Amino acid sequence: MKKTKSKLLLKNREWIYSVACVLLMIDQIIKIIVRTHMDLHDEIEVIPNFFSIYYIENTGGAFSFFSGATILLIVLSILVLAFLHVYVINDEEMTKWRKFGLGIVIGGIIGNLVDRLLYGAVVDYLSFSFFGYSFPVFNVADIGIVVGFFILALNILRRDIHEFRS
């Protein structure tokens, strides 16, 4: 029984951290391309009045909250990663969706953490406008964090509904 549990935990970890590495690599490659081919505040309009690549550096968190609080955001990222790692190494019963959600959240957090550690700010570049409203500029790591937490929340809610019905 103990051997089977260990193998399952190892398989979960491998899957989750593989997903995290893929997201991290995609995120960092795009950020390197943006940093090396654009100047800060340059904009490339891809779809007029809808989507552009707009290079900015964000010293805050989502929506520029805690702007300038780089050390706080580094510490917070490390604490969240530690919590998620403990969860990953202890939870043996995970759906594929939960593993995927955890993987992209971890990859996203690490992607933005790398930027903060190397540059003191996060490279953001995806800019969308809808009916005159400009959404805050973001990056692939941010997508991983938001989508991953959404998947995890739905997974937990689904499990809770299933347990409530039982």
C-alpha cells in the first residue's frame, strides 16, 4: 500500500511540475523576445482597436496592486509556492484537471517570480481593448495563474457538490 501511494504521489508531482515547466518556458521565451525586440512602452497593433503587443514593466501585482512592493511580492510568491508544493507532495488523489490547474498556477507564479528576481519588475505585453475599455496589460504567466486558480476552484466546487449529493 505504501509503495503504491509513493508511486502515485511521484507521478502527480512529475505531471504537475512538467506542466509548470512548459508554461514557464513559454512565458520566459516570449518575455525574452519582447525585451530584446521592443523598447519599453513600444506598441505593436495586431488587431486595430482590439489587441496589441504593448511592452511595459509592472513593479506591482495583478492590476498593479502593491506597485513598487517587489520584495513583498517575492516573499508572497515564495510562500504560495511552498504551500502549493506541500499540497502537491501530500495529495495523492488528484484529477487530471487539478494537476493541470496546479501546474499552470505554479508555472505562472514562477514565471513572474523570475522577472521580479532578475529585473525588479514583471514584463507584461498582452493588451486588449473592448468597446473603448482597455484591460490591464498582462502576460502568459498571468494567464496561467488566473486560469489555473479558476480550474482549481471549479474542481473543488464540483467535488463538494458531488460529496453533498452522496
